[in-house]
Amino acid sequence: MKNKFLTPTLSLFISIAALAQKNEIKYAQSQFNNGNLQEALTVLKASEYLIVNAKDDDKSEFYNLKAKVLTNLADKNIETVKNLSLAVSVYQELITEEVASGNLKYAVQAKASIKDIKNNLSNSAYEDVKNNKHLDGANKMYHLYLMDKKDTLNLFNSASYFMIAKEYDLALKSYKELKALNYSGKGISYYGINKKSKIEEEFSSPKERDLNIKAGLHEKPRNFISPSKKTEIYKNIAFIYSEKDDLNTAEDYYKMIIDFDPQCIDAYTNLAYLYLDKKKKLVDEMSVLGTSPKDMKIYDELKIKKDQVLKNAVSYLEKGNRINPKDTDVTKLLLNLYRALDLTTEYNALKARI
């Protein structure tokens, strides 16, 4: 007997829920029309759980309205980047739902809106960078990456701008994501001048650039064969760890660079400077020791470590010097270390080659 009432009861519940959903959308629409954007968003968020069983038309109306509310909030400079990112996510949900149902009511419009949001946010990011607002530009680039994770160029740009802004934790997060993706950036880069900002911008594909040129947004296209950015990524990761005083991890990354780019002189010189930092720490430890037998034993052990650290620094500088004998900074530092270690023969030989 119980089962006989199950289906009608369930149908009644779904009908009531659908009616409630429709009424909520109408109310939210009226609030949106009256400019009460926050109230409209609050209503839509509160009724979101009802959308699962809603009719296809109601789902389309719900997602379309929510995306418009979020976009309008962004237009009023209310959490602009966050709300634009959310709007793109909602438009993407709308497209997914409409493609699945075959009821393409707003899908084409949603795709156009996503493109406009991305273009506007990208232009805004480049404008920020032009005005030395690197942190703002970096945040926008990172959110552009989150909107479309296939466009890893935005992730690289976000890391670079975070780096310039000295937001090292945020830069490290982006660089580690690039490392996990095995991003190199090697290949052909596609550029065009933004007609509005007059800034040359990079595109992820020639198709994207051509579309922007046809739309009258960009001009003066050019191509550039980009070298790998892998060395730059690893160097910046190593630098950040150095700034965090994590010298061992920084050392690991510089050694990784040497593995895949053995001609990178910066990796050798930076390793040498790391070892000199380690030497300073050892000297500081030695300076506070007393003259007791126990302290003297520790002193001797630290001195052995210090000398080995200096020898390691010399070894990397010698490799750097062989790659580029004309690098005066490397030569000067190497001469100083030879003198400190009483390596007279090596000192005189290098001095003679200058």
C-alpha cells in the first residue's frame, strides 16, 4: 500500500519544488530589474538546491540570470575579478546544461559573454601592468587561467607579475602549478597590438589573434619563436626558496636547471652564492663558541664544513668561468675565493688569463 502512494507523492513534491523555483527566479529577476543586485544574488543562491529537478527552461533562466547579476556586480566594481570568474563558471554550467538537453536557449549568447569577459579582464590586466599595478594584473591573469586551464600562458604571466610585485608565496604557487604541468612555453608566440591600450599582447593561438584582429580589437600581428621558459621558472622557484632561507631546496632547484640546461651560467653562479650564504651561517655558529674542549671540537668540525662549502662554491664558479670566461663578476669572485683558500696556483693561473 505504501508503494502505491510513493510515485504520486514524489511527483507532487517535484511539482511544488518546480513552482517554488519558478517563483524564486521571478522574484530575483524583479530585484535585478530594480537594481537590487545583492538581493537578487542572495535569492538565487538560496534557491540553487532546487535547480537539480527544475525544467530545462527554468534551468536556463536561472543560470542566465545569475551570470548577469554577477557581471553587473563586477561592472559596479564590487569584487570585480571574483564576480567575473563566478559569472564565467555559471555561463559554462549553462552551456553544459543546454547542450545536454538540446534546448539551446542562451548557449550562443553565453559563449559570446564568456569571450567578452575574458577579453575585458585580459585588457584590464595588461593595463594594470602598464601602470605598475603588477599585483592587480597578476590576480587577473591567475583568474583568467582558472577560467580556462588550457591557456597556461595566463598562469605563466600571473607568476611573472606576482614575482615583480614581490608576492613570493603567490608566485611560488603559480610556478609550482607550471612545473606540475611540465610547462615550457617553447614554440611560436603570437602577438598583436591592442588598439585601445597600444600594448602588444600575446595570444595562445593564431586563431585567437585572428579573431581579435577581425573584430577590430588588435592590429600589427607578428610571430616570435619562443625559447623554453623552463629555466626561468626553475630559477625563480630557487630564488623564492633562497628568500625564504630554505637554501637546501633552492640548491636542489639550481641543480635541476644544470641537469636540463648545463650551459646556464646563472645556475652555477647562484649555487656559488648559496654556498657562500651557508658559509656565513657556519662562521656565525663558530663565532659564538667558547674555548672549552667541547666547543673547540665543534669549532674544528664546523671549520671542516666551512672549507668544504667554499670548495663547492669554487667548483661551481670554475664551471661558470669555463662557460663564459669573460664574465667579470664570476672571475672576480673566483679570485677572492682562491685567495681565501690559499689556492695560489689557481689564483695566478686565472689572473694571467684576464
